[in-house]
Amino acid sequence: MEKRAKIAPDAVHHPLFARFYGRFSETTDRKAGVTAHRRELLAGLSGRVIEIGAGNGLNFPHYPGGVSEVVAIEPERGLRTLAVRAALRAEVPVDVVPGAAEALPVKSEAFDAAVVCLVLCSVRDVDRSLAEIRRVLRPGGELRFYEHVRAEGRALAAVQRAADRTLWPLLLGGCHTSRDPLAAMEAAGFDLVAFRRLRVPEKGPRHPASPHVLGTARRPDAA
């Protein structure tokens, strides 16, 4: 059996970003239309769900009643504290625990669905994170995703690459806007079920974080 490397639960530490995000994210989401995308992301889920990178818990109010339990993984201490408070107000059971996407502290094939929401842009190792998500999902389990994505136009894609090499990740909690989560999910062995590309906000000037993708992938059933 392959031995998985351990990662400290608090390996991610962005105190200034966490403070800023915790204060302004709810208002920013509402103005940019992200709140509606969160609801769409989680609609119809049921059973046990693991959310990777739960942040300050903005998804928690949108989990439907068919969900029996949410295990919410958050490595950043300040955001995790806020997520614990949000979990107390949720209508479904939410357990907020420390952990990193690259080494999820849960058993294999333990969940019916996994959720990543504006997370794959900031993990240290996308391939390793997706391998871990695949491990903890039961065969046939869903991966719901809402993520930054590389722009289809060359000009904006170039701007994204330049931003990722300079101040953008430093200022925004490790966020990289030019990653391609769709290709990474397929490479990790997921089947893409359905997805659509979004511009956030829908109107106004475009910036490196404007291109998003929302959809569903699936871990293939066991042979």
C-alpha cells in the first residue's frame, strides 16, 4: 500500500487575506452574482459530502436538506474559525476540521460527493489534490466544482499568466487564475459530466479572475 505524505493541518497561513476575505466576501459575492452560483453548485446533493477549502463557510447556507453530513476541510486558521461559526447556523450538519487538500484527513471512498469552490486555484499541488479527492469519493461519486479557469482568449490568458507570476497570488491567498481545472480533472481520472463557463461579474470590465467554470465531474464506477 502506498504511504501518503503528511501535511500539517495549518500549513496554509494567510492571516491578512483571511481577515480581508472574512470581512468583505459575503458582500462581494452578492454584488458579483457568486451567491447564485454557489446555490447552483450545491443543488441536488445528498448523502455525505466533503467540501475542500471551505473558507469562511459561504457555501454552508446553500446545502440542500438531502445532505446528511458535510465534512468541511479548511487549512487556514483564521478562515476556519469563521467557518466553525457559520456551521452553527447551517441547516445541515457541518463538521469543520483542519486539513490540506493534498492530504485529506478522512478515509477512502467515504463520501457520496465532493465540493471544490474557488479552491483549485490556490492549492499547492492540483494533481495531488485531485488524486486525494478521487480517493475519498465512492465509485460513481460526484465532484461539484466552481473554479477560476484559464481564459479562452489569448489576450486575457496572457494577462492571467503575468498576474500569476507577480503579485496576484501574494495578495489573494495563493490564487492562480491561469490554471486549467478541467484538464486537471480529466488527467486525474474524473469523467466530466457537464459544465459551463461564466464571466464574473457578468457585466463590466474583465480582469484575470473573471473567467469561471461551474459543473460536475464523476469518479468512474468500479469495474
